[in-house]
Amino acid sequence: QVQLVESGGGLVQAGGSLRLSCAASGRTFSSYAMGWFRQAPGKERVFVAAINWSGSNTYYLSSVKGRFTISRDNAKNTVYLQMNSLKPEDTAVYYCAADSMLRVGVPIGPSEYAYWGQGTQVTVSS
């Protein structure tokens, strides 16, 4: 069983920054891709960013590209999401997810992820 614990959410003004962290345990972290998703009230959970097992390949939602950066530290079993130039529309619960299988590429669909964290709230005020 894999456990994922997110942290780093909070309230920030538009234009500000936050860094989310996701600590993983229970599986060989360095072998699997990791992703971040978000869910705003009344909306579906959507893909935000993902990173492959080695950190050499990343993929982003178009609206966050250039503002958000996903990274990982395999020695610490942790994946990060650095969020800069935050906008009110970034407000959501952010979830960390772990890939369901070993692969070379970067999964972007929710169904490709087998394990999810409990989520951390990010609120951006205007």
C-alpha cells in the first residue's frame, strides 16, 4: 500500500507563490511517475502536472505552464509543485497521485494513477 501526504497549501494573494510537497511511503518511490491534480468546488478533478520516474520528463496543464514547476527528490521520496504568479482561478484542492504502473512516459489521466493523497487546499484571493 502506498501512502501520500500533501502539505504546503494555504491562503495567498494573487501574484504570490506556494510550494506544495507530497511525501510518499510504502513503495519504491523512484520507480514511478507522480502527478498533481486539482479540484475546484463543483468541478471535476483535473490534471495539473506530472513527472516521470527520473525527473527527466514533465508535462503541464496549459494554463499553468510557465508558472508552475513540478520536481521530485527520490532520495527524500517527495514530489513538489512550485506555484508562482498564482491567480484566483488556481483556487482548488490539490491532490498528489502516484502512477499505477512502471512506464517510461508521463501519465496525465486520473485513471492512470492508483494512489492519491488526501488533498491540500490552495486559496488565491484577488
